Amino acid sequence: MVAAGEASIAVQPTSELMGEKGLEYLGPIPDELQLIQTFSAAIVAGSKALDAAQRLIAFLGSRRAVAALRRNGMEPIQRG
């Protein structure tokens, strides 16, 4: 609606706004107002593609994946 000129502001997940043409992304809302969504990966018992699943999970934690996440408006988990 913002890109079409039907609204002047949108509050949505950054990842949904970053790729939209016709929008100017101003930045995230303050942390105390954020809804943090955490995504997880797991290998289910009895998986027939154990090796592929392990490689996918390793990739999701890699520097290459972190760069892709950030380019698309998401933040990787901070490991302690």
C-alpha cells in the first residue's frame, strides 16, 4: 500500500520490506517494541537424508548464510 501511494507508513518485518520497490526503509522500530521471531532447524528421528540435513544445518550457521540473512533484513542468532 505504501509503494502504491495508498499509505504513508508501514510497520512490518524488515525482511518483508527490504525487497519491495518504491519503498524507503528507514530502519527497525526500537527493541522494546520488537516482536522477535526465532527460527530453528532440526533433524527428525528416522530421517532418510541425515547427511543432507546435517549439511543444511551447518550451512545455515555459516558466514555465507549469515550474509544472506542480513541482506534480507534478518539477524542471525548471537552465539555466546
